[in-house]
Amino acid sequence: MIKKHILHFLKHKTMIKILFTVSLLICITAQAQKAVINDTTIIDKIITSYADNHIFSGVVMIANKGKVVYSKGYGFAQYENRVHNSEKTRFNIASISKSFTAAAILKLHETNKLKLDDKVSKIFPLLPHTDSITIINLLKHSSGIPDIIRFPDFDVISKKNYGNTEQVLPIFLNKPLLFVPGKRQSYSNSNYILLAAIIEKVSRQSYSDFLEQNFFLELGMKETSVFTSRLIMPNRASGYSVTGASDYFPSDFVNYSIVIGASSIFTTANDLIRWTSIFKSTNLLSSTSLSLLNGTNGEAIAWRVDTLQSHLRLSANGWDGYGFSANISYFIDSDISIAVLGNLNISNSTEKIQAAIAEYIFTGITSVFSPINLPALSLPQYIGTYQLGNDFYVSNLKLEFIVENDYVQELQSNGNIVALLPLGTDIFMHRSSGAYIKFKRNNDGIVDGLNFFGQFDAKKID
């Protein structure tokens, strides 16, 4: 099943460039080369193209120099009760939570409560491996600690409520390290769970209380909270998985107490916009700490730094695999923030929408998501089993495709089917993973393989 086996890969997708062009309806508008936010009807058109094709449900908010200039909800926060998504809706922001954890560690560093090169054993002397791992190893994913969400029994252990973060630590620290700490990098949610436990131990406060006192209150983030099983959260969205080309069903339950520090914060679009203001002054973090976060003096921590449409961007992306995805992007030179929060289990639709909005704002180009219709008789050529190589994160993973309801669909191991939305000749988007799939042909024009994510090749074996 694709969702189960590409979650780790998607966390790394900031390093991946899609090597083939997707079919999007492109319309050049007259406002090229300058920021255009006044015409919000075009922004709505872009987002609606994703929502109407059943790959987005959530809230989008845009702020220009701190002032909200666009805010709208799409779809439902609770599909069963037809409760609409709105600017008051709270979403799990998945791995964007790590940006708060990193900021908290740097706050403790500023106040001399810890040093970034401290061994973890200084705080947890009795736990395995901690004498060889530093705090900076955890922040930069160079510890070698295996990722808890990739454990085969994660779907089972994630149903349990953990009274405190320390109870989670033995689950992954009792496993062998994947490599010598500091020798290379491998994304692991376990790193940030351990960082949350360090925050609690050093500050003598709960992770939630520390964030509340040092960041949430200071920034006016009144609708942001860390998950606890006993917290009644107003306006909380439910997460949904997708099936077929247009349907949804409630995602599996996960108790976020197992991922405190890594994927445990719920917030609104407005509060997430407020979070980007941390980079606008040194009121909350020093210039030295901010330079570590934003990568001024090297690799960024918990944020991605790049350019989009020739504008310097700080961004963070999240997908929890259980019904939520989110993207927050702050364009430093223009002081524009874009927050996209969703409650469908589609890994990168929020990032795609953010990029399309930014493209319009900075270039005047309008890119809408526009699947095409393929003749029913052309679909059977894609039927079959395709095997990825040993370079994929799950070696030799097999993907099975069938035709049902006039779509090519992946038949997953749990019996669910997920449509491939056609975008062009032999090019599709997998509805739940958001991955682009390009089928490949031999010299006789027969489909004999595919390319997945623009990086991984698979051979047709049946």
C-alpha cells in the first residue's frame, strides 16, 4: 500500500525534483513580474480546481505584511455532520510541529539551560545510545535513531495513550541505531519526540506549557494547542482518507501522544500565519537562533529554505498519514505568508496549492489542476503489477493497478482502491499520495513500466 511505504520518502521530498511535466491548464495574465493579491477571484479559482477534483478539503489564508488578504474554507471539517471548514477550524499540522520543537530547544539554549553539543546522556543518562548522540544530531536528523512511525507495529502502538513523552522513548531507543551518529542524515520522527522529552526534563514544564508560555501567548496564537487525550478542542477537524476518484472515509484513529514534539500540534490557518512572524524580529529568539532556523549560516533546522518564483522562501510541510496535511510558506523579501491546511490524507496537495498561489502572486500565471478524460478503451493497457527496485524505501515493493469505474486505480493491500487521475499521455497523479506516475513504453509502444515520483522506476511483472 503506497501510503504505508512512502511516508518516510515524502518527508524527504524537499530534495526531490519532479522530472516530468504535469498537465496543468496554464493561463498567462497581464500582471506578470509583480506581486498580485488584489484579484482574489483568481486565487479562489486555483484552489477550487483542487477542491472540485476531490484532492483538497481545508482552509487557505494569505497575509501581506501581516494583514490577512485572503481567507476561505473548502469542503467540510466533519463530513458526517456537514460542518464546513472555516478560519476557526483547527487542523493537525503534522511535521510543521517540529518547527516549534526546534524553536523551544533554541530558546533553552539561549538561556543556558542546555548546549546544542550536549550529549543526550547528560539529560537521560540511563537510556540506550544517549552517550553518543548530541542535541544537534537530533535537530538535524543525524542521530541514527530509527523512525518510530516506520515500525511494523506502529498502527497498533499508536492507538495507546501515553501519559508522558518519556514513556515513548524506550520504544525506539531500545532499537539498534541505523548508523553512527553524525555520519549521515536520515529523517526520523523519533528525533523530535526525544527533543520534546528533553524540553520537558530541562524546563521542568510540560511540552505544551513551555510552548504556551514562550511562543503561543507571545504571538497571540490563541487557537493553537498540543494534543492531549483529555483536551476538548473546539472546532477541531476530523481527518479523512480517500477512496476511488472522489469519495472519502474516516481515517484510522491515531493517539498523537506517541508523537509529541514531532506531529502533535493543532492550529488554525490564522495562528499558523502568526507563527511566521517569529522571523520578523528578535523578540522571541535571538538573531543567532534565527540564523540556525533559517539556514543563514548553513543548513536550516525544521524549515526548508529555497527560492520560488525567484523569491526567497522559508517553508515547512506536514503530512501525518492519518488524514491531515499542511504547508506554511513565508516569502521573506516580500513579507507574504501563505498557509494551507487540509483534512484529507493526501500528502502534498497543500504544498501544490501553495506553490500555485505563489506562482500567481509573483508572476501572474494561473495554474489550475485540470485532469483530463481518457477513453475507457485506453485504460486496460495500464492494468498489471509493477515492481519497484531495491532503491525504493521498501525494497522491491509491488504496486497493483486495475480498472474500475472508468479510472485506473491502485488496488491496495487493505482492499481500498485509489484512482490515478489522468493528466496527460501516460501521466497520472495518484490521488492519495499526490505522487506523479508516468507509465513507460517499450520500442513496440507497449506499457512495460512506470516512473514513480520522478525518481523511482518500476518494471511491469504481470
